[in-house]
Amino acid sequence: MRLTDEVRSTAARIAASAQFVRIDEAALTAYGDRLGAPPASAPGLDPATHWLDGEPEDVATFLLAVDTINFGSGWWPTIRKRAGKSGYFTMATGLTEHVRAHGPFTAEGLRRMRADVLADVLGQRRDHELMSLYAQALRELGAWLGDRPTLEVIAAAGGSAERFAESLAHGMAMYADRGFYKRAQIAASDLALAGVATFTDLERLTIFADNLVPHVLRCDGVLVYDDRLAAHIDAERPLRFGGPQEREIRGCAVHAAEQLAAELRVSANDLDHWLWNRGQEPDYKARPRHRCRCVYY
């Protein structure tokens, strides 16, 4: 089974048997009208946050490094965030500033990455658990790249975002987010947004199942949590990764998004950007979202 088929199949199966989360079909049907017109501009990467003005080879390596540590939302309340920036933008900005000051990442340098050095780059405590996980993930990326140029690795996917995501998910344990493959898919999308990869099947990608898009769908009434789960999340208590509640939140979000994308006649990939940007609005940020400490989102 291809990667995105697995994600869609997993999500449909979870939604059909979910006990803690349900999709409000009436709210989903009306949601397209509520969203209004799609964003006027195409999605893009913020050049203030992402280093995009280097050579394509170096930009591609940089973006893979960013997406390799694009996790940790369960730890966000414990990190030092930059003023006005989320956890993700805090980390991505730190990497961008480092590359601008010291030059691009190399596979060899990634293989030698140390947690204390990375903590200093990102402005975090050296003993923070997330720094050790980030350093481990970057070393894994460096080992996976080996002596291959990053653009050569991308080209080996033959113009397929799905095939590239599969290579990440099958090649590195910290990308093997079975049933969802959030970071493997978003890495392909980011490379395309930056213009360093050309993929002809981006419409095959699903939404990137993390904790923000489900949160948007919950706030907007499309996803409904049972009372105990809702109280647990509203009290900002973490969920166990892989537990039924956590998987139902992600699975039902993917399944609802598939239906919504079909109704709106947009790709799930574009819908993800639409909903993710919606989640940056103050009303959504003011309400607790589910937290889970894992290396997948």
C-alpha cells in the first residue's frame, strides 16, 4: 500500500470506530461556506524564518534539517519561545540565523551534531530533553544522506512527493509515523514550496496530522470530543502517544479533511495550509490544544 493510501485508510478506519472523537457531519457540510473563499495567495515559506536564498543544494539540506526537527509541540510550554513566535517558528528561526552566520549544513556536520551545541543554536537549555531528541534526529538525517547530495536524493524520487515521503519514512526511524507520516509528507511539501524540488503528485498528500489542524476543526465544531477528553485537553494535560484518544484526534481530522477537500475541490495539501494559517489567529491560540510528547509532531 502506498504511503498516502495507508494514511487515508488508517484515518477512515479510526473514524468509523472512534469512541472519544466524532465528526459532526452537519457542521462539516456547512464548514465550506464558513471558511469562505480560499486564500488569495499561494502558500509559501516565510523567508524571515526559513533560509531560502542560498544555493538550491544547501537550501534543500536546510529544509530537510528544519523538517527533521519539526516536532516537539508537547514540550512547547517548557521551551524558551522568541517574542511573538510559536515553538516551531522559534526553532526554525534559530536554524536560519545559524546558517546565515556560519554557513549551510552538511551531511557530515549533521552526523556530528551534539545536543549542547544545538541547544545554544536554538537558545534553549542544554539539559532540555528536546535538545537530545533534536540532535539524535539530525544525526539520523546525516547518516541517511551519507555521501549523497541532497538534490540527488530528491531526484531519486522521480518527481513524486509521495515516493520522496516514503523514502524518508522507510529510511529513518524518527520519520516512521505509522498511519500518518506527518513530517515525511510536510518535508516533500516544503521542498516544493521553496522551489528546490518539482513534484507532480502533490495532490496525493493528505493533511499533515499534528495538533493544530485538529484543534482548528474542534474549535470550529467539526470535531467533537467526549466530555472527559475535552476536559483533559482544556486542563492542558498531555495525552499518551499512540493511545486511542490521541489517534482518534489525528485520524478523525484526516478523515474530515478528506471529505472537506473533496467538497471544496481543493487538494488536502492546500487545505492543510488553509487551516494551519487559520489556526494562527488569536481566538484559536487562546484555547488549549491537545499535547503529546513524541518525535512525530
